[in-house]
Amino acid sequence: GLNCPLPILRAKKALGTLDSGQVLHIIATDPGSVKDFEAFAKQTGNELIESKEAGGKYEFLIKKA
């Protein structure tokens, strides 16, 4: 239920605790998060493995570089 940039900031913090190759699963409700997480992955060098929407929820899988 958070609006950007909070989901991005929390994802960045969570990715910082992961080892290279581990995957972070993110669930967001803000439609703007789709473009935000695509850009975030590119800017940080991490891989956006999956991006999907179902029932007003947006799910992302980001693999840490």
C-alpha cells in the first residue's frame, strides 16, 4: 500500500542484505511501480526477472547482481 518512492527505497535496502544471485520478491499496489522497478533494476545493475499484475497487485522478482 505504499506509493513510490517508498517501495523502491525499501527494495534497495532489502537488496543490500542479499548475496549476489539471490532473488527479492516484491509486492506493490501502485501502478506506477511497474516503470519504477524496471528503471530501478537497470540503474542498479540488478536483473528484473519477472513483472506481473494480478488483482491490483504488482509482483516483481529482482535478482541481485
